[in-house]
Amino acid sequence: QVQLVESGGGEVQAGASLRLSCAASGRTFSDYTMGWFRQAPGKEREFVAAINWDGGRTYYADSSVKGRFTISRDNAKATVYLQMNILKPEDTAVYYCAASGDSNSAYVHLDTNYEYWGQGTQVTVSS
């Protein structure tokens, strides 16, 4: 089992930055591809970003976040981060981190590919 705990969410003005953290415990953190997903009210959960086991490869959703968000990880701290810059009201959502034992990069955007999930952290961006 892998336990994931997100933190760092909050309410900010448009244009601000936030850094989300997700602390993992239970198994060897570096065995897992880590991902961030988000779910806005009334919408389906969507892929935001993912990172492979050693941080050498990162993946992002389309232009809605690419260039503004950066995913990173610190295996020594068993933590994955999501740096979010130039936040927009449409970024408002609950953000979840997830862990996948599948290293196949073709599936990093699929939530069904992740076995473990955190409880989520709310990000609210006001205009």
C-alpha cells in the first residue's frame, strides 16, 4: 500500500502561484510514476501532469497547463510537487496526486492507470 497526502492548496487571486506537495509513505517511492489530476465541480477528473520514477521525464496536459505548471519529485523525501504559476479561475478544482506502478509512458494520462490516490486538496482561484 502507498499512502498519499496532498497539501498546499488554498484560495488565491488570478495570476498568483501555488505549490502543491504530495507526501508518500508505505512503499519505495521511486518505484512509482507519480501524477497530478484535478476535478472541477460538475466535471470529470482530468490529467494535469506526471513524472517518471527518477524525474527524468515529465508529461503535461494540453496547453491549458503546459508552460504554467511544473511537476517535480524528491525521492529522498518521497514527495512530488506541482508548481502552479499564473493561476486562472479555470484552474479551480480539487487536485489529487496519484501513484502508478506502470512505467509505460503511454498511459500516464489515464486515471485508471494509477493504483493509489490522495484525498485531494482544494485550489480556488478568484478573478
